Amino acid sequence: MGANRTDKIARLVQKELGVYFQRNSQSMFEGKMITVTAVRVTADLALAKVYLSLFPVEDKEQFLALINDQNSTIRYDLGKKIGKQVRIIPELRFYLDDSLDYIENIDNLLKDK
């Protein structure tokens, strides 16, 4: 039953952060497209690992640092949205989702053979 609850919270956080980045990308993030590809929540619901796909961004690490600088604002706004549905607003940790780069690399390797 605990895993079911963490999955629900993860889906809720993913949905709300997706909407948040869509609405605020122009003003806060230089108009870049930020996609929330996955969210993993710990069993105690205190930490959410958020995986992001960034497009078109040259230096992804630097842009991720820009997002992390806004972490407290993002968490506050998330809390206003989901505060009635959860007891604890999870702490957010943002990571780059490099699965698309990995798939592209494998595709290029297969084309070369």
C-alpha cells in the first residue's frame, strides 16, 4: 500500500511541475522548454527526485543550476497547488534526464555498423 501512495504523489508532483514549467518558462527560464520526464518520491514522502529534459539548451549543467537556484520558489508554488492533498511538501532535487541522449547515441552506433 505504501508504494501505491508514493506512486500517486509522484504522478501528482510530475503533473503539477509540468504545468508550472510550462507556464513560467518564458519569465523564469529564458523561454526554454522544460519537460518533467520522471519523478521518484522516497517512502517517507519527504524527497522527490525530479528528472528533467531540457530543450534547446547548450550548457545543460549550467541551466540545471539556474533551476536549482529557483528551487525554493518552485517548492513554494508547488505547495500552494498540492498542499491540500499531501501532508508534507517534498523537498525537490532536480536531475538531468539523459535517456534521450543515450537513445540517440545507440541509434547512431547502430547506423554506423
